[in-house]
Amino acid sequence: GNGERIAHQLEEWPEWLDALGMSGLFVDYPGYGASEGSPSLARCARAARDAVAWLARREEVPALLIGGRSVGSLFALEAAAELQRLRREGSGETPALRHGPAGLFLESGVADVVQRLAIRIPYERLGLDRGAIEGAVARDFDHRAKLSALDCPVLVLHCAQDSLVPASHGEQLAAWAGDNLLELALFAQGDHNTIQWINA
């Protein structure tokens, strides 16, 4: 998430993963937590692609379940698309690459990145070319295209009363997943930043 670092995930996630017999890799975005550099949508997307490519080539990794929450949903989709691309190109030296993503989960995810940026960025006041920026974002973060190209189960988790990213975003992501949608879980309780703790 945008306001979170790896350190925030260590209280619950190791126990959850252990109970499932899974291991986890968490990535701090550039400029977040222990990571060097400065954050941008492009740099964060690159970090997601690099992380999944590195992980997928490790012999001990039989399959990859990819997930992200809030703005992390953008980069989870990027990672899933990258793994799918690597598999198509025939880089199948490990099971994780031979089969592509085993699954994708999006928690409190963002469907329309252009719409979210419009809420946060005063384009005209900052002298920014709104059309150019929105065009680049729409091209690079085409979630509909990425989801429709996947061939793995997709789980979408969202709070019905999410006050930061409305539930309509989760519903749109679920619709774009099409036949790959495993479930759209709309929780009656909780909000954007309490979804895990209230609905664990």
C-alpha cells in the first residue's frame, strides 16, 4: 500500500503464510522503507517486474501467487503480466515460469488509475500537461488488458464502504477478470486501511 512498508506487514503475514505452507516475498517500493531511490509509478512497476522475474527463476519456487493492496494492486498486476510474458517467451526453466502466475489477489485495488490521479493532482496549478500524463498512465496501467490476458484465478477483496478507493473499483477489476474471477469478496465491515484486521 501507499502508506505502508514491509515492516508494517511482519506482525501478521509470516504467521498467515506459515499456516498455508507458503513463503512470502515483500517488496518495498523505491524510496520506501529500506529501498533506495525515489518512488514513481514507472519505478514501482519496474521493481515489481524485477522482483517477480528474480523470484520465478529460483529453482525452489514451484509456483507464484501474486498479490497487492491499494496502490500495490497496480504493481501486482504488473508482476502477474510480467510472469505471463516470461512464460510466453519460453523462459520456462523453473516450474514457476512454466505455468505463469498460480493466482492473483487484489485487495482494496485501484481499477481506474487516471481517475485516482485526478483526485490527487492539481494538474493546471502545477503547470502539468494533464492530457499527456493521463494518456501515458492509461497506456501503461491498462488493467483491463492485463487482467483479460491472464490465465490464472483472480481473487478481488474490497470493503463495501471503502472511503478511499470506492468498492466500484473492486467490482470493475472483478468484471475485467472475466472467467478467471475466483471470487469478488465485498466485506460489509471495515474500511480501506482496516480490511485485513477486521476481516482476517
